[in-house]
Amino acid sequence: MKIFIDTANIDMIKEINSWGILDGVTTNPSLIAKEKTDLRTCVKKISEIVDGPISAEAVSMTAEEMVKEGRELSAIHENINVKLPMCTEALKATKALSSEGIDVNMTLIFSPHQALLAAKAGARYVSPFVGRLDDIGQNGTEMLSQIVAVFRNYDFDTEIIAASIRHPMHALDAALLGADIATIPYDVLKKMVLHPKTDEGIKFFLADHEKSKKK
Ligand code: G3P
């Protein structure tokens, strides 16, 4: 499973990239606003740090405007793909952009039906929001598993990005189900490194090493 970080924070991206495990980055307008930056400056900076796909979200609401905005965003760097929110206008724009060789990440996916349509339109990625479905008492992991099953049935090229990951169990579910990618927030990635028995083990090994030096 490829691991993307879901943030627009440059320091966090640099830190996680330094671990050697980072395959790409996803941003959205809320994450950009949190960093008090603008999308274009931000994704350009990210492209100088990470050698992998970077999602930049368009905010246009008609297919024609989405295509125009998508072309502008993808021209910033060859690794940039255009995030479009699931709707009929975005399906039309996805068809147009993908036929020009511009990668689209169809976002705000909450059902296998939406994912199927996005793949049919030529989306390079679909982003099912696992956590936000859990938030309203539905089963985000079940939705993800249905999308994985549908895409396997038809061998679509579209990659599944498990998104709206809120805790390490969501990341594990994505890996167990065979999602191609999980886009994971910084704090969840930090939690994934940790295990109390690892910390305890390091402490004991270092203490025993000190003891053996004294002999
Ligand atoms: O970037 C899209 C998605 O991962 C957002 O997550 O936590 O705002 O639902 P969240």
C-alpha cells in the first residue's frame, strides 16, 4: 500500500518524507486554509520536497471551469493531479481532463456507486472518505471494501485512496482490504510508529548494554 500524507503543512511533509516511507501528498481547501497559504504556492513547495503524486483541489463548479482550473493546476508541476468533488459536472470534467492525460482524483466519495462512475469517467484516483461516513453512524470501512471488490471485478486502472483516515485502525483496515493508497494525517502516522513494548524493549536493551560495559 502506498502512503500519502493528508496535509498542506510543509514542516510535517518534510518530517514524514525524511522517514523514507512517503509516496505522495493530498491537500484540500480546508487543509490549505489552515496553513494560511494559497494553493498554488503550497503545491509548488510540496513538489520541491516530495517525488510523488500531489493532489490539488479545484473549486470550480461547472465542467468547463473545472477543466480550465484543472489544466492550470496540473501545469504547476508534472506530479500534480487535480482533485474534483464528485458530481455530474466533475464526471464530465474528469472525462475531458483524463483524455488530455491530466490525472484526476475524484474526492468526496461516499458510496461504491460514486466510485464506479468516477472510474468509468477515467479518474486516476478515487478518494472514499472513511472517517466522515463513520461520523454519521455508517460504516466507512464497509464502503471501502465494496469499492475494492467492484474495482477488482473489472480490473480498473483507477487507484483507491482511502481518505478521511482518523486513527491507525483505519490505516490497517485500508491495508487489509487492499486499498492502493491510504492518505494519512501527520498525527496518525506518528501513532503508527509507536508501540509500548518497543519503547520498553529499547529501554531494557540500553540498560543491559550499560551493565555489560561495566563487567
Ligand atoms: O483530504 C480529504 C480527507 O482525507 C479529509 O479528511 O478528516 O477532514 O474527514 P477529514
